[in-house]
Amino acid sequence: MLGKVLKYDLKSVCRYLIPLYMVLLGLGLMIRILGFFENNAIINIILGIMIVALVLISAFSFVLNAIFVIKYFLDNLYKDEGYLTHTLPVKKGVLLSSKVLTALITAISTFIFLILSLLLAFYQKGLFDEIIKVFLENVGGSKLYEFFIFLGVYSLVGYLTTILMVFAAISIGYSKSSNKLVNSVVWALIFYFGMEFLYLGLLGGIMWISPEFITSLEGNTFIMKDLLNFFMIFMIFTAMIGAIYYFISYRFMSKKLNLE
């Protein structure tokens, strides 16, 4: 049943994402084509505008992805569409898990289309040779690609935790009889500042337990493995917070559902 719900959710969210992907690829293609006429002053102005547009849209693509996923979560589970969704013979956990998987899959697809658009616009012969050479370099005793892989996983965990934070805030906010949206925003702010406080507490704990590690970071004497272990602690902590947000959303969906 999860597969069927996930397929429907992906189709619904992709209705918003496909135009974004087409814009990214279209800008990449136009930049590539206009690059052949860069000696023309007017063409150069248009080219510059398109490059700026591509950079800006690329920078906000994951924000837009998150907005589309959150909007769909709200519409599908807590607004008019929710009356139909919650009559389906599907467990609340399946509905929620499908939304989380939708956020994960669309984030990966957005990243893929983002890379494709940038390659389409700026790829030059030998580019991958240079990238591979950089990734294979040793930095702090480890290969650089190991750090980038870890950074990608950490970013994905952080992204999903942020999505789950908003899901939890909506689930609590829409359990109220009035001012549902306002309550959701208030709870989102409470969760956000609470997370920041917890991260500061975690960092303080690490500094108290292992002050020599922080000193090594400041003195550029660290090794990459230590840095990865440092961020691993934060990634695990972030994943735990995400699991709590998931439980909150599930709990309120199951016990305190109050549709508009």
C-alpha cells in the first residue's frame, strides 16, 4: 500500500516540480547556445542575465522543493483533500511515511536536475578530469571525496529533519479548533529555536568533554577523520530530532486529527 500512496504523492508534487526542472534545463540550454555568440555586446548582456537567473534559481531550488512538499502535505492531509485522504483504508503511518519519502526522492531529483542544468550551461572538455583529481586529493589524512559524500548525506538528513519539523508544527497547529495556521507557525518557531538551543548545548558538551579537539580545529592541526567524527555526532543528533518530529506528527494525526 505504501507504494501506491507514494506513487500518487510523487505525481502530485511533481506537478509543481516539473516546471522548475524545465526552467533549469531551459536556462542551461540557452546559456550554452548564447555562449557561441559571446562577442556580441547585447548577447553578452542577455547571457549575463540568464547566468544570474540560473544561479538564483539553483540557490533556491531546494527551498522551492521544500515549499511544494510542505504545501502538498498540508493540502492532502489537513485541508479539504484530507477528508478523502483519511477515509482511505491506509494507516496514518503509511500516509506520513509516504510524505517523508516524497520529500527525500524529490530532493534527490532536484539535485540531479540542478547538476544537469549546470553541466548543460558550463561544461567544458576536461572538467571531469579536474573534478576527479580534486576529489582524490588527500586532505587531513583522508580523500576529499569521502568528506563530500558525508556532507551530502548530512545535508539530506538536515533537509528531511527540517521538513519533519514543519510537518510536526502543522500537525500540532491543525489539531486546534481555531487559528490553525497561526498555531502552526508558532510551533514551527518554537521547534526551530529549540533545535538551535539543543545544538548549542551539544557543541558546549563536546567542548567540555574534548576541548583539545576544538583547539586542533582552530590551529589547523586536525585530521579529516576527526572532523568527520565531529559532524557525525551532529548528524546522528539531527536524525534523532527528526525521528521525534516524525513521532509527533504521527501521534497528532492518529489521536488529534481536526480537519478544516
